[in-house]
Amino acid sequence: MNNETRKETQVLPKDVRYVGADDLTLPLFENQYPVQPMGVSYNSYLILDEKVAVMDSVDARAADEWLAKLAHELDGRRPDYLVISHMELDHSGSILRLAEKYQEMKLVGNTKTFTMLRQFFGAKAPTDDRLLEVGEGETLPLGAHTLHFMLAPMVHWPEVMVAYEETEKILFSADAFGRFGSLGRTANAPWAPQARRYYYNIVGKYGAQVQALLKKASALEIETICPLHGPVLTGGALAEALRLYDLWSRWQSESPDDILLAHASIHGNTARAAELFKQKLEAKGARVTLCDLTATEVSYAVANAFYCGKLVLACSTYDGGLFPPMEEFLSHLQAKGFRSRTVGLIENGSWAPAAARLMRARLEEMKDLRVCDAVVSLRSALSPASEAQMEALSAELCAE
């Protein structure tokens, strides 16, 4: 038993086993979010009772390790059920391997689960007689343990469902409460930073649906959350995760007075202006994080923007438009539902500065944003005029 499995087993009841796997070689999660060098975990669990239930499979990359762990924990027994809470391939990629090995095993899911099962696997999908369909509020008795199913559509795919085990008070939460980072390499890391990046970039668009799931969960006595990525949550960590998920899914800032100053500079003058503006804000008592969009991977910038209560955008005009790193950042913010923030604008342009106007137009497409009246407009480089504008903008930002 490796270290990460031992750690998760220690926090689970004896009849519930962790059988997931770490992936330490995957460069990009969903082929877009960097996860090196921390890796990612594909979580799967096993409930041993009169009936045996496997809770989700893993990415095909980890199938051999997963099947070996299952065989070890089963100790000669055979699973009666595979519960499929989410059909994304990092969780469904090994379904066929398990179904072929245990021909008598039933696959448990909802109507949309099985539609996707057929879409992904075609003629190789398990036959209908092996599928056990469940819906909202239905149960699956295993013996001393009973699973209660709740649909959680768009958290973050339409077929997602979660299961509550009433005896042990465990919520098997699918992708909700997930976090980047393998269990082995991030065992002592705080949960929130990579959970925040995971949430806002993957689940965050669907805050209303997360709120619906939290409302269902509030009626339950939950002692343990078993997500499909990241550590099992208990005690204070569980309480903090529930608090943050409520905050995040209402698009509320964790630190309303903090300011993210994100800049996209071509030759350095806009970056130098951002650094000076940071100093002016800090002189007024503000807490400021500087983010160079040309060097910061966008998922980290998005997470930081949601963390802070205020945002300042500093961008060079480029070919009559926005410098592409800023364009990409704004596109991601809009796609993830960025809202309920105060935003300040700094632009640069040597002959026809347009960045402030263009950024404002993009921000107006988002919800509940207040764009400051004061705007800093540079002509090539800092000047007494632009520094005076900085004083006005910093005063407006810090007055709130």
C-alpha cells in the first residue's frame, strides 16, 4: 500500500476503501490546465458489505494500478455494482476494463449517464441488462450501508449525480470539492489554493447549479466528503470546503478589499506603470497582487481574480485591439461568469490608445461589475499627466 492510499484509508471507515490512483506524468488536465509537478489524483472508492459497490472508475492512464488495488481490497470477492457518478473520461476511462473482468457486475447510473456511456463506447458498451438506472432520491441498499442518490446536473456535466451513504454519513461528491494535485505530492498542502483554481476554471460557470447541490447537502448530516480529485475531507477541512463552495458559487470574493492588478505589456512600459500603480495603492493601505499576464498561466490569473474583490487591468493597445494575453484573460473571466467586482482600467497606446475602451466593452458584457470613472491613459510611457490619473484612480479604488 503506497503512502497516499494509506493516508486516505486512515480517514475512512473500515468498510470503505480508497482505491484511486495518482497521475504524476499528466502535463495538462483536460488538455489545458497545467498540473506539473504536483500531478492529479483519480479517486475511486470501494464499499464492502453484503453487496460490494465500486464508486467510480479512473482515467485509462491509471487502469492497471486501479484494477490491482481493487483486486487487493476485494480479496477474492467480486463487485456487485459500479456506481458511475460522472462520465468524463478521467473517471469513466476504465469502465470497460472493469465490466469485462466482472461480467455479473451491474452498472449504476441515471438516464443521461447511460446515454453518454453508449456515446463514448458504442457497441462495446455494456448491454442494457447490466444497467441499473437510478433517479433523484432513489436508494441502493448494500446491507449495513445504503446509498441515496441525488442528481447534480451541470456540476459540471449534465449527467452528474452524487451519492450519500447514510450509515457512515459519507457524501460521494463527484467532481464537487475536487482539487488539483496528486495525493502523494500534495499531502501537506493547503486544500484551498488548488481547489479554488479547480473550481473557478472547471465548475465555476455553474454557480447556480452548485448552490442547488449545496441546498440538498444542507439537509444531510455529512461527516466525510469523498471527491473524485484531491483529498478526502473531514472535520475542519470539510467545514471550510463547504463554506468556500457556498462563497464561490455565489461569485463572492474571499477578500473583498484585496486588489489584483493584472497587466499585459509589450515592451515593458505598461508593466512599469502597473508596478508604480501598485506602490500608490499600497501607500493608501491596499493589499495588491501583481499579475503579469504574459508570464502567468491563465487559470491561475482567473483564480486570483475571483479571490480578490477588486481588479485593475493594465493593457497595451495592439493592432488597434487588446494585447492578446489580456484578450485571453478577459475571455476566460467572461466564460466563467466573472461578476460582482470593482474594476479599474489602465491603457497604453503610442498613437491611438484604445485598450480602455475595448476592455470596458468586454466588461460590460459581464454581470454586476462597476468600472471606475477614473482611467489612466499612457502615451507610450509614464508622464506627469498619467501619474496624476493614477492618483485619481487609486483614490477611487481605495475609497470603497
